[in-house]
Amino acid sequence: MDGMKNVGQVVEDYISGCEGKVKCPVAKLFVKAILAGAMIALGACAGNVASHAITNVGLARVASAVVFPVGLMMIVLIGGELFTGDCLMAMSCMTKKQSLLSVIRVLAIVFVGNFVGATLVAFGAYLSSQFDYSAGLLGAYSMKVAIGKVNLSFTSALVSGILCNILVCAAIVMAGAAKDVTGKLVAIFFVIMLFVTEGFEHCVANMYYIGAGLIASHNPAYVQVAMEQLGLSAEKLQTLNMKMYLVNNLVPVTIGNIIGGAICLGLPLVYLNIAKGDHNLLNGKSKEVA
């Protein structure tokens, strides 16, 4: 098709591009990760604003899903390193282009950078008085969202993370297949809208969602609104802490995101290209695509 590359070419291009990620200086890689974390957080922040006063869960998720994809659009067009998308770097290990240790190094740096970027946006949203919207309801809603995430079971968080990153990485591959900006944006919008509407867990987005909730929980006015208008109990509010954030949510969701991107999508993409009769990828060689 004239308007897009075939998937085999996209996979090859991505694998070749991993060399640039591995060789990128740590400082540059870290800054690119901070930018990506901030961009995803800005999308998540807008999602909370769009949905905070909607009581119907389905409609609230759709409202959030309409604006959230802008974060990934900015990353793709402006540049940045996003942990969830970089899980596809596993394809370069499968094809023996990059070592596992070099990919893990990139992912570790990007993860920390994404955390910094998303957390900075959470503080920025709070300091901008945005949480005061609807007489403090947005601050209270931020807490409600965070509490829901930190109280997920390990299995729920893990599986939700897997499903999320299958879609996120699919959006990245589809954007790579598009030859023009419009095609890239359309590919990203509908697939990311799908994962947000379905309520799946994205570790970098959660760095904003839970971070914002934690920050809001230190404001007595937001706590009061959360208890009076959203029905949050004191017991539930106590579960919103750093231990629950890191152990109950970020760990299982991150593991799930890795499985979803690397194994559930990356592995089949490599297998399907090899299955077409060209085994050069396994030997670390570039292949020609008709």
C-alpha cells in the first residue's frame, strides 16, 4: 500500500533503530526519557480534568481516552524515550542485534527518567492550583483514581499491564507503518483510546495518576471533599502511600508492561517475519523487504 510500509519493514526499521538507543549517551537518553514521561503525564493530567465530574464510569473513561493519546502523539513527533514502547527493544535481543544487558540498561535509564518527568508534571499540576477545579473535586478525584490503582491485586495489575502494553506497542508499530503525520496520529489515537477506555494499567501514566493522588492527599481540603462527595473512607485513604504505590502497583504493572510489549507482541512480530522464509534476522543481518 502506498500510504504505509509493510509490517516486516517496520519491524526491521525498529530493530535497526535500537542501535541508536543503545549508543545514546546516558545524559541525552535520560533527558529524552524525562520529556516522554512528562508528555504522557500531561495526557493523563488532561484525562483527569476531562473525567473528574462524570459519574458514569464508562463515559468518564471515554472522556479521558479522547485526550490521553496526545501524550504519545507528542513523543512520536517531537521525540522521547518511553519505557513501555521501548519494551519492543526485546526484538533486537531476539534477533541477536543487541545484548540483553544493553537493552536492560536502556530500559532502566528510561524508566527512571519517565518517573522524574511524570512526577514533575504531577507537582506542576498541584502547584498550578489545577486540583482546585470544581471546588476541589479534581484533587479529590485524583486521590480516588490513585487509591483504585494501589488497591489492585497483584494478578489484576499484572494482567492489566500486559493487555495495556500490547496495545501501546501496537500503536507504535502502526505509527511506524504510516508514511505521513496524519496516518501516524490516527494510528496512535484509536489504539491508545482503546486501552484507556478499557482501563488497563500503564506504568508511566500511573507515575502521574498515583503521584498526583499522593500529592493531593496531603491537602486537607481535598481529603474532605473526597470523603464527603466521593465516599472515600479513612481506611481507604490510608492505603494511599509510597509503599502501596511502588509495591502494589508499579512493580506488577511494570512487569506486565514488559511481558505485553516484549513477549506478547515483540516475539510474534519477530517470529512472523522469520516464518516468511528469511532467516537473516536470526543471524543479526538486515533483510530486504519487497
